[in-house]
Amino acid sequence: MSGNMQLGQINLLDALASADLLRTFKRRQIERKTIIFTPFEQSNSVFIIKSGRLRVFLSYDDKEFTLAFLEAGDVFSTHTRAYVQAVEETEILLTPTSAFQATIESLPGVSLVMAKVLGDLLKNSITTIEGLAFKDVRRRIADFLVQTFEERGEESPAGVVVKLGLSTEDIALLIGTTRQTISLILNDLIKEEIIEKPNRRTLIVRDLAALLAWRDSL
């Protein structure tokens, strides 16, 4: 769950620009690792990611639970019980919720994008709770890999390719474990020639049946 939560072929930024609605938004540049919104946020605004990536997470004591990664074109609200942090240099477009409501009325497709974001956040939240409550880390990783390949995989001569857009650290945050644990398990799968990792944000399943068998054995 990246993270990309755009709906189908709707390009929210292009749609707003073509309707001359971006004038109601203020630009804000955010440095990497900056927490830009917290559960105690007093403002009631909506923002769109123009570039970069944000992490939405919950924090209790010394534990964090990542719900989603937001990318360019995604839309979110400051009025939630979650923290929002820039995981890389990011630019957002920010507007008051009241102004955004007027935007929705003039551009109905925006509400569809918002519904998709909320639906993905709910699904990711349930997956996180279920995994932490009932599954060990290897099974959580296995489920993440299988779900990702089924939802986003593309057939190629080398196997099923997924451009995750996520680093090992990002995956660890989503699953609720450490980067070292993710690396160890992925390296085991690479040694068994079940997957390949041509670069840090792309995976290839060379043997999907073997991956499914590995998951079902856990």
C-alpha cells in the first residue's frame, strides 16, 4: 500500500488546473523527515501532494503504525487522528476544508479520489491490526508480497514485475517490523530464486507458485 491512491485514470492535479481551481490552494515545501501534521492539529484543511511522498501513521508510546504512503496526486485532510510526515522532499497544495467543499461541488471527480484514499486507508488499517494481532512477521511479509504482486504486478519475460515505489525501510514501516528483518527475508527469497530485486524499489517474482507455497507453509 503505497501507496498510490489515485482513482483509475483521474489525474486530480490536471483536473483542478484545467478547471482553474488551483488558485484556492497555497503551496508548501516540506523537507525530508519533517512531521507536518499531528493528531493535535487545530487547522481544518485539505491538501494535495504535488510531488514527493508522505507517510500517514499512528503513534502510541514508543510504537508507530504506518497506515499509508501518499504520493503525487493523492489528497488528504489535516483533521485526523494521524501524524503525517514527509519521507522525502515534498511539495503540497493546501486549502481550507470549506474551500475544498466548493471544489468538490464544481468538480465531482474529486470526491471519487477522496473516497478511494479513505477506502485504502481503512483497508490498510485493518490489515495492520490483523497482522499485528494474529500473524508473525514472516507471514505478514508473505501476505504483503502476494497481495502486492496480485494487485500491481505486470507480466514480463523475467516474471511478474512490481515497481513498489517503496524502500526496504518503507516496507518495514508498513508491516510493523525492522528494515533488517525485511532485508533478511527478501535475501532468503532471492537465494531460493523465488524473487529478484533489480533495484531498491522494484521486485520481480520469478516463481509465483513457489511464493504462494512459501506463504501457505508459514
